[in-house]
Amino acid sequence: VDPATLRICSNLSGVADPRYIPEAIFATDIEPLLGQRQWCHFLQHKSLYQALFPSGGFPTVYLHGILGSLYSADLDLISPAAGRQIVDALAYPVLLKPNTDSMGGAGVVFCDSPDRLWEQVQNCPNFVVQPVEQQDAYFQRFNPAGLNTCRVDLYRSVVTDEVHVLNV
């Protein structure tokens, strides 16, 4: 067994726990059993967050592009003219980012005018337009140029229904 995960986790936590699971075993044997991979792509589509999680917690979306068609914030199909009206009415700056496969800021474009945003809308078939969020000063220390997030993997026991933090 490669001890790299044990060394990394021990250095980060200060605890050398032999129960740490090597990354290679977790990724190939455990994670596929705990996570339903067929849902991953669906759950990563930023245009669906508001429909899937209506209680909030995600940035506001002003405009969606899905497969070359324009949709309002409520995911109603709209005409290009209606899309341009939305673009003209926004407070700038805003950002346009792919609604899938945009991890780590890939494909994110900051727009400071309606003309700049409309040019991007015309050239990107799959996107969301969102306000530029100001992140907390604590997270800004790590990367002031982007919006930093924390991700937590949880497991709910099928035996006791207890929730366990697997990874942060």
C-alpha cells in the first residue's frame, strides 16, 4: 500500500491514524460504491441548481444558455431580443461562465458592459450569467482573483442513518 495518503493526512492533521484510506483505494473501490456516478454530470450543471435547490445557497443567475438557446433566470425559453433586453438591464460587472465543466475558473469571462457580455453570449452555447460575488476576507487570502469554495463529502449510514464527513 502506498503510504503517501497517510503521510499527507498526518502532516495536515497532526494525527497519524492507520485508518486513513489510501487515495488510490478510495478512488477506485470505495467512492464508486458510495456515489452514484450517473448523477454526477447532471448535478454539476449550473443551470439546474435553482430548480434542484430552490432554497438558495447558489449565486443568482440572470441568463442561461443551453445548447445554443437562451433561457430566463426561471429557465423559460426566451428570444434573442428578450435576452438582449436582460443583458442591457444588468448592473455591471457580471460574469459569464460555462454551466458545465468550469471547475477552477475555466472559461469564466468577466464582462464590464452590455456589448461585451452580448458578444460572449453569441459565442458560447452553454453558460450562466451571474453577478460578481465578493468573497469573505478569510477565503480571499487563498486566492483573491477567484471565488473560493469548500466542498464536503458526506456519507449517510444505511444502517444507523448517521451522517459522516468523508472528505473536506
